[in-house]
Amino acid sequence: MTVREVILLGNPLLREKSSDAAFGKELETIIEDLKDTLIYLQRKKGIGRALAAPQIGYLKKVIFINARNSKNSRTMTLINPTIVEKSKEMIEVWDSCYSFDVAFFVQIKRHKKIKVEYMDENGRKIVEEFEDDLSELLQHEIDHLNGILATDHLKSGKDIIMREEWEKRYRN
């Protein structure tokens, strides 16, 4: 089990664009590290559903999702994901990030539905539509692969809330 340190807001590595991942030993290591790190963080922080490879120092297009407490429960690995379609309809969400140490949330808008093309761990090409919580989650994680953070979507400084306050007001 290898738990990697999460790169935090302010580190220039988070602003780099990732390159495509190739199948092989390196990809296997990245996926294993993502899984181990995410499961560790979920236990330690009590929150979170996914992790992108750049957050643990790999500039490769790989995402691991373990969204078991979500409305749409899923566990999956996405390799070289690309958003190929977005709905016009938007949803407003409170978004946080392990790279923010989940210390605060930002209220931003995301597309209600997206269609994503990706490969699974077996190299199968998949095109799948996601909506609501999984749509906004995948937009967040795919942004990481392009050097974009949730804070980049902020419209106003009034749309930031500390986690403690968010927990009091919004956590179900």
C-alpha cells in the first residue's frame, strides 16, 4: 500500500497539463497509488469521492473514483478521459478538493450532464453519460488533468465558505 502526499493549492505542479497515460507498469503504479491514497484520505478526512493523478504528483490523465456515499454510487478508474459533450443546463454546487485540504468550499456552476470518452483499466474504450453529482465530480477531476482548479470557476469572493461552516449549513 502506497499512500502519496497530496499536492496543495499554490504548488505550480497543479497548474501543469497532464499527458496521456500509456498502458504498462507506470500506469499500474499510478492507479494503485490513486486507490490507496483516496481510500486513506476518505477515512482520514471523512469526505471526498475522487482523486486525479496530478494531485499526487503524476502528470498523467488518470482518475480514480470511489463515490460510494454519492447519490449515484460508483467506483471506477478513468484513463485519458475527455469530455465530448456538455449540456447547456447548469447546476450550482459547493465544491472542495483534497488539494485545498478540504478546508474550504467554493460555490460554482457545472454542467448538469456531460458525456465522457475514456478507457477503463482493461483498455476498453467507453463513452458514458454522467449527470448531477457524477457530472460535477468528473468535471472537477478532468479539470485537474488540464491544470484547472475549482477556484478558477469562482465568480465572487462571496462564494467561498470554510468547511466547518459548510458542515453546519449544508451537509446532510
